[in-house]
Amino acid sequence: MMQLYPAHAAEALEFHKISQLLTQKCRTDGARERVANMRFHTHIDYVTKELTQTSEFKMVLTGGDHFPNDYTQNLQKELKLLVVPGGVLMGDQLMYMHRLAVNTKDILNWFKKHNDLFPQLVLLMDKITYEKQITEIVYEVIDDGGQVRDNASKELMQIRTELSSRRQELRRTFEGVLRKLNKLAYLADTAEGFLNGRRVVAVLAEYKRIVRGILHGESDSQKTVFIEPEETIELNNEISSLERREQREVHRILAQTTATLSKFHPQLEGYYQLVGLFDFIRAKALLALDMKGNMPRLSATATVELIKAYHPLLLLHNTRTEKPTIPLNIRLDRQQRILIISGPNAGGKTVSMKTVGLLQLMVQAGLLIPADENSELGIFKQLMIQIGDTQSIEHELSTYSAHLRDMKYFMENANGKTMFFIDELGSGSDPNLGGAFAEAIVEELAKKQAIGIVTTHYLNLKVMAGKVNGIMNGAMAFDETKLEPLYRLTTGKPGSSYTFAIAQRSGLSPFIIERARQLTQREHFRLDKMLLQTEQQSVQLTQKETELNKLLKENARLKKNYEELTNQETLKQQHETLKLQNKIKKEELDYLRDMERKFKQIIQDWKRSENKQDVINSAENILFKKKQVTGNAAAAKKADKNFEVVTGKPKVGDLVRNTTNHQVGKLTEIRDKRAIVQIGNLPFNVQLEEWIVVKKREPKVKGKV
């Protein structure tokens, strides 16, 4: 089973709420008991089997053929009593056993018709056989209402026949007494009554000595007495005797039937467990349908790739309130093991982290998850979390001390099969010291090959991605104009905290904001400003990509119409116009991507350089000025005049031209995706994909044909 730290880790990730929803779907005690005993398994074959069973039952529920698992009676006590020497099951309890056997037969017959469609569910019936004798034994003596049949034995048949005759005789005799006493006006009530199990008449108190019989009681007002008439005493005695004989014979029949049925206890126990198991799987499938759950691909390696994943509780809540839910896309593997998420408060950092943790627990518990079926998850043996306030009063630990205690456990126990989550790493301490400890902790977790997510506001953690192998940045997108979080996680770059932007739009005094700026370290503030600028450019980049995709689709549609319509010239003009629009959009897109690449270089320079001011000045020149765009356009025009593009892949010795600044040089060496290009007398190490092959244009000779 998966090891959890701390012990309440599953509850902190809200798995108990998933269990509660699952329990509500169960109809049997057996299924509810299975929910209570759910564990997080670490054997991939077992997890695969559990998920496949649920996925197959989801298909059953969405199909048109009803699956006959309708038996919901709790039989735990009855099954235990069945094997107790001398134990006796009542008629209705025996009928429960009969119905259980019949339900199992129906399930077996159902699978005979669908044998090839649900291979994992069929395996559950592998050792189950229907014992016809069970139903025959019960039905011979018990009717559908749970009563012992008259013909269950000759003795019982004789007793009940005689008992019926005596009761009819008693009824006739009693009615005669009532008519006689009524004529004499002795009765307080003409209806017959029962007291102490005997038929009695209600006689006015002043006539109680006149009416012969046994006095059984009187009314509260003492004006009425209840007398068993002398004429019916003997008949009542005979009937009571016959009823006692009937009870003894019924008990004997029930005891005998129970003893006979006890031989089939193993089969009945198997039936009962099977019914509970199918109810449990049905509950999991119903929950999956509610949250649009699917079965992800499972991996033997430590991998997390979630595609269009949702936090199940948030998805269910938003579905009820008709609100949209933003999906999560994330990948963690051996190359990129740790994701550091930054961004504004209330932007969704913790929710994103909890989504990954909760879905991992659900999968290893055998539950389908609200994510695309192409998602892939590994099987982890440990899950460690540090979320929320861990302050311990009884151990006299501050928040930060408790935090370090947890980190000590992480350091000592994490390995390549560990998944961890740390919310606001290093919080609760001095910012500088806390940031240093946080960086050291993340480095150590990376060395231990653990996979996990860390949320933070520390700048030094945001710049670790290029410094330590296996660590990457992530940011929660934020609309600075509307001052609203977008709840969308983007990976590959850090996010701004938007501290001053949020403060300005919240109505806080400008004097306070300006004073805060003065007190803030200038370098940190300006770096956060650059992070903010880059993040907004990333949002613009996404918008540009969306617009470009729309234009490309429209372009393809017009191209198809171009081949079909007769007015070729008009359509061609539309087509050329769209091509020009696409080219303009692509140039804007390329510019934004180039800005993103340069920003990553700025982060690396920041970490390596001791003079932070020079780095910031350089960054501002790159991020906030577009003079280079104009220069590049002029260089492109000049290059087009002197050189023409040659198709084919670049090779050593070719003249090549840069696609951005249009410089021309000679390709002298190729190193996989990088190359050495000599421009003038200087060699440059470049990305090969940014260069195209060209050749010098032939000079035009006047008068030559």
C-alpha cells in the first residue's frame, strides 16, 4: 500500500469527500464496507484490474441492456447464523437466501449473453456456480411472502386444517352469543373484541354477574367489563393448543431447512460477496459518470501527464452552479521532475497542486478520474504533502518549525517512487533565510529523483529552473487589466505576484503603494515587473495563436471553395488577402516567441552575474523596445537584394542566413540541433533551425541575352 505522510495526507487532499460521494452511490452494506476499506495500491496490475472493471461497468450503465444486480438485502447476520449449530432462520430470512441465489443466476445468464464485451467483469464470475438446490430447498417450504407453506409437512397440514375448522366453529358460536346478549341489552358494544389473546364481549358492568364466563378486564371508567363467554371457553382452549402445536411444527421445519441449507454456506457467502462487489463497482461507475471520469494510461515509471484534467469536487460544484471549470494540463517525468508554481494569491496554485494529488490517489484507489483518456500516470509508493498551517500547539512548534520537521521527513525518506506537494515552501520565516532553505530543499528533492509540485513567491526559487536539472517553472495566468485570475497553468516560465498591480486596483492609497516601492529592493521589484511583462506577453501569445489558427482554418476553407466555385478570380483575391493576414499574424507570433526565449536567457544571466543592475538594464532594452524589429526589416530587404533562398537542409560549407536578423555567414560545423556559423572572422554557436541556405545572386550583365 502507498505510504502517506502525514497520516492525514489523504484527508488534506479531500479524498474523504470522494469517499463520501461514493458511499452515497452504494445500495448494500457490502459495498459501503468496501468503500470504508479502500486503500491506495502500489501494484500496477492490481490498479489496472480495478480501473478496467469500473470502466467496463460504466459501459454497462450507458448500454441499453439492464444489468441484474438489484439484490440489496444485508445478510451478514443470517449467513453467520446459518453455520451456527442449532441456528434457525425465519421464513423471510430463508426467502432472502432464495432471492440471493436467483439474483446470482440472473447475473450469470447476463454474462453468457455479453461474454466477450466485459472480460474483466466476467473474471469475477470465474469461481461462481449456480446451485439450483438452494432455491428448491427454500421454495419447497417457504412461500413468496416468507411464510411456511401448509404442505411443508403432513403434520403441519393436519394441524392447520383442524385449526381452521375450530376457528370457524368458534366464530359461529361467538356470533350466536353476541346476538343473544344484544337482544337482552347487556352489551356496551356489539363488536367482538380480543383481550389476552381470547375472544371477549363488552358487557355493561351492572350485568357482569348475569353473563356467565371468564372476566378478563374492565374499561378505565369501570362501566364496561370484558367477558369470555362460557360457550366459547373450551373452543378457545382447543384453538390455543392447536396454535402451540403449529408453532412447534413450524419451528421444526425452519430448523430442518436451515440445517439443510447450511451445507451451501460457502456458495451463499460467495453470492453475497459478489453482489456487494458488483454494487461497489457500480457505485464507482456512477461516480465516474457524474464527474466525466475516464481510465488513464498507467506507467511503470514515475510519470504524471494530465490532459484536460479537473479537480473532481470543483467540477461537480461548478456543474451544479452552471459555471465553467478550467482544465489542467501538466507533465512531470524523469527529465522534468519538479514543478515550481508561482503567481498571484487566489490564482489557483494550491488548487492545481491538489488536483494532481487527489487524482493520483483516486487512480491508485481504483477510481476513474476526470481527465482525458490519453492522460498517463505512474504508480507511486509514497505520497508526502505539506499544505496549510502545520503549527503544533501540543509540541510547542511554530509554523516554520513544524514546516522544517516535515521537510526533515521528506529529505530522509524521499526517493524515485515518491510524489510530494509543498504549498508555500519556506513561508513563516525570514524571507531571505527562508528562500535559501527552500532552494536547498528543492535541490535535495531533485537529487533524490522525487516527483512533485512546489508553490512559492520566492524569486530565488523562480530562477532555479535553469540552474538545477529536473526543475521547471510554472505560472498561474492572470488578467492584469480585469484584475482577475484566469486559473490556467502554463509551464516553462515563472509568474509575477502582481503585488503592486493588485494594490493599485484595490483602491489602496497611492502614497502607501509608492512608499512600499521605495522600501522594496529595487532589483527584486524590477525583476517582478519583467516577469509580469513577460507573462502578459505570454497571454497575448496565446491569443495570437488562437487568432492565427482561426485564420488558417478559414484559409483552408476558402482554398477548398476555390477549387469548386466558378468565379476563380474573386476567390483568389480573398485567398491572397488571407495569406497576407496570416503572414502578418505569424510575424507578430514569432516576435513574441523570440521575447520569451530572450527572457529565459535573462534569468540565466541574473543567476550568474554579480552586477544585477547590468542584467536589468539589458533586459529592459530587450523586453520594452522594438527598435530591433525595424532594423531587422531593413536587413531583410538588403539580404533579399544580394542573396536568394535555396531549398534543402543546411550542410557544412553552405552559405546560411539568419531568419531573424538576416545576417549571412558560412556553416562550418553541425552539432545535432546546434551549429557553428562564421560571420566575418568570428564563429558563433547558434540554433541550426534559425538558419536557411542561400546563394549569391548572379550580377546582371547589360546587353547579354
